[in-house]
Amino acid sequence: MSSLLIRISTLLLGLALAACTSLEPVAPIGSTNFQANQQALLAHQEWSLKGRLSVRQERQSDTVNINWQQHNQNFDITLRGTLGIGSVHLYGNDHGLTMEKSGESPVNLPNLEALTKDYLSFEFPAAYLLYWVRALPVPGMSAATVFDENSRLTSLTQNDSKGRPWLLTFDRYAVVQGLVLPGRIKLTKDAVQLTFLVDQWQLNAALP
């Protein structure tokens, strides 16, 4: 399995979103609505999504299609790429996960942190994506935030447990079942850039 695909797989593990149908242009939201929108997003425990993820690192880049199913703390993710990358299946929860690739033996690991440590050349706070992908700061941690004129988060910087800063930017916002969600999330750290593009969300049901 290519090291870049392993990076893609690991960077995904922590996503949690909710919503339904294709994205539509967002109407302006007032400044008083940010906290209400945040609490509504945090309340959703089951969701499905389809999208694309692009990872660029130095002179290497790749894009994969994603089908993600989330049921409370359990995730089931399929990644499909081109140019021989094939399909990767990830499933589990915070207490353990399995990674499968066609023609190879399954890999079992105790948690997300182990996957990050064993398969990346740098440590990544994968669990933080549970909040970051929804344009939400990780609760209980300090954050540097920038908002647009409609109180939508456009830039977020938070440190991981070792004090290393991670920069995220958000745009292409849309209203999905009354919730305001970003359509594009960019994460930058040193020479690595991750861009997540959302095509479709669904709440409390699986996407076909």
C-alpha cells in the first residue's frame, strides 16, 4: 500500500458530520447563530457522507473518493482511488480499528493514535477531525479563529497535545437541513496539504 494512501486513510479517521442531500448555496447567518449551529452539529451521532480527498506532499499528490458511514462511535469508511491504488476499507472505533486492502492481510490496531504513529512519518491528531471537518474548534482547547461577515469560520488554528499548531481554512459553505456546513476544508502542516471536498451528506441513514 502506498505511503500516500496510508496518509489519506489516517487523516480521515476522526471525521464526524451530519446532514442530507446535495449542497446548496448558503444564506447569510447572523452572529448569534454560530453557537446554536455548533451545538446542533455536535448533537448528531449518525451520518453518512460522500466526497473526495486530495493530499499533496512535496512533489507527490493523489485524490481518492470517500464513502463514510458513522454510527455513534463506530465508523465504516471505504476509500477508492485510481492509478493502481484500488480500494481500502477502514472500520472500528476509538478502541480499535481494522484496515483492509484487497489482496493483503487485514491490519488490526488498538486505536487511531497507533495508526498515526505506525504509518505516518509525522504524528497527526486524527481524532480532532471529528470537529475540524465541521468547522468547529475542538472543545476545551484554546483556538485562534477568524470569521467572515456572516460569522462563518474561515480560519482555525489549534495545537495538538504536544503544542504543535495546525492550520485549517474553510469555505464553500452551504445550508443542509438547516445546518451550516463547509463544502471545502483545507488543512496545512509543513509541506503537507489536505483538501477535503464534500459532495453529499446524509443524516441518520446510509448513502447508496
